Amino acid sequence: MSYDVAVVPCPTYEAHRVRAALKEALEAIGGLGWVRPGMKIAIKPNLVSAMKPDTAAVTHPTVISELTEMLTDLGAEVVIGDSPGGLYTPAHLERVYAASGLNSVERQGVRLNRDISQTAVSFPGAHAAKSFNCVDFLLDADAVINVCKLKTHGLMNLSCACKNMFGAVPGVEKAEYHYRFPHPADFARMLVDLCDYIKPCLSICDAIVGMEGNGPTAGTPRPIGAILASPSPHMLDSVAAGMIGLVPDQIPTLGAAAERGYIPEKLSVYGDPASLTVSDYKLILTDNSFFFRERASGPVRKFTSSVVQKVLRSRPKVKSGCIGCGKCAEVCPAKAIEIKNRLAVIDKGKCICCFCCQEFCPVGAMQVHRSFIAKMISGKNHRKKS
């Protein structure tokens, strides 16, 4: 029997433990029998920025290394790469690879992607992203393996397998996509479109140490002690979310996946995710899942919906610790941030609530802010669910 999702305990990043957990998880979902000698396989980790593995912001290199060795032992040609935030240039990629520890993997004879070419693709069947630019190293592969990190996220609440495929979009163009899809539901549909187009044949989650709090870059490492695997990024996300205390209707990407029938009513899960669940995981409870609904029709309903959105929508807010570096202003697609008196100032009228500033603030001074009314409503909903 092949399971939809496998959850295997893995308490540390010791190579032999990671290898054993990967082997068990992959065998539970059908194994690697599909790998052929000479097959070109692209591994797409989460390399959000030039950050060290111990920050828990990036996929740990040991997970990549052990998976890569398993694939090369089967005769595959493996390339590892991502399109991190910032300029998609060889120099920036080198900084990211060095910081994340992947240079050590390359020394084992595996190639890190340095090809920055990209292709404009057409996807008429998409729900949102009917055309987009995609990095070529993913398009050139015979198969793509998605190796994500389990983290909180300011816009989508969860950064895991589906969100990891945003790396198919080249560098700074990601900011344009936030502006192109400012509505949380549309942004989620775009992410699912990317998964549909790239079609990763396998998704693996590094949940040995996740990130809680102000994720996906400025949060705190939190041991979870697991490796997850699934043929589907959405089924994996559904199980991973539950392990940190999120329910599917809090995650817009799972709503978008459910729209397309990608998540069965009952998943077959290998292992015991309940035993690895972290009950007090610090979440970013935005209210963006509220916007995953049909758009209002008629002038009265549209006006009411607009007012409700303004009241409930979570927004970025400058908290203590801002150093006035200007990174937030640099990445803001709406040009809604200025640096005044060495502090970031957000123009609420221009802000599209994409949380790019929160994601890339180097000191974690940008955080998600929810209105008092949103907190009250959310609190009632949580009590009902419990």
C-alpha cells in the first residue's frame, strides 16, 4: 500500500538519522522506483535568502545531501537550485548557496544551478497565473522534487510545500506577482497554478526544526522532529499544518487546492503525526483565509465586502528594532514604504498587505498586525473549533 502522506520521526540532523527517515518516508509513499539512470532531476529547496541553516529559514543541507546521494546512487543527474528573493544573478546565488551550506553538497559532486535563464510560459488552464516567467533549470528537468521547510508565513499563514514553488518565479519578479495578485485568494490560486505547471513529482518537508513566530525569515527555530513526504504538495501541507496547530481553512493555498479537488476528504497517512504535533507552536494568525470566498456581487454586497475586508485584513506594522536599512522599501511592490528619521514608515493607503516587507526585514522589525475586531472574531472561531 502506498500512502498519501508519510510522517516519520527524525529528532536531529545527524546524517544517518536523516537518511533512515527519508528512506522510510519515501518507501511509504511508493519509493524511488521511478528514477531511471541518466534522468535529470531538479531539487528545489527553500532558499528564501542568504541565511544559515541554524536560523531554520532554509532547508537544511543535510536533508538535501542525503536525498541527493539516494538519487545519484540510482544513476540520476541531480541539479539543486532556487530563485531566492532579490536579484536573480550568479553572484546572489553564490551568496545564498554559501550561507545555506549547500556548497558542501556541491563538493560531493552534485551541481548547484547557476543558470539564470528564464522562459515566459503560457498556461491557459490556470485559475490565476495564465502566463508567467519561470526559471529554466526547473523546466529543463525530467522531474522536479520539492524539498520545503515548515515555517509560519505572514501572508499565507503557512510556508511549506505549495508556497515553496513560488521559487519558480525569478528573483525580484516575485514582488510584481504580489502586486499582480494582491487579493490573498488570488495569490493562493497563483501558487497552486505554479504547482500545477511545474508538477513536482515528490514533495519532502524538512520539519526536523521548523520556524515559528515571525516567519518565514525572522521567526524562531522550533524543534518538531519529523520528515514528511508525499506525491502531492497540497496533501503534505494539509498534514504539516495540523502538526503546528493550523486547520486547513486558515490556509488560503489549501482552500485553492480544495477548489480543484486536490485534497481527498480522508488522507491515508503513514506514521503518527499526532505524536509529533507541537501544541504551543507560535503562529501568525492572519485573517487572510477570510478572503477565500466568492467575490461579492451587487453594489450593496460589494460595498459591505469592501468595508469588512478593510476592518479584518491583517497588515504589516513596524515594531521595535527598526534600523532604517531600507530593505523593506526596496522590496515593497507598491512603493508604500519610506525611510524617515532612520525608521520605516508605511503609507496605509498604498499598502497592498503582501508582507514582502515582513518577509525580508533583516532584523524582524516588521510584524503582522491584526485589528482588534479581527482578533475578537478569530478568538470566537478558535473557541468554537476547539
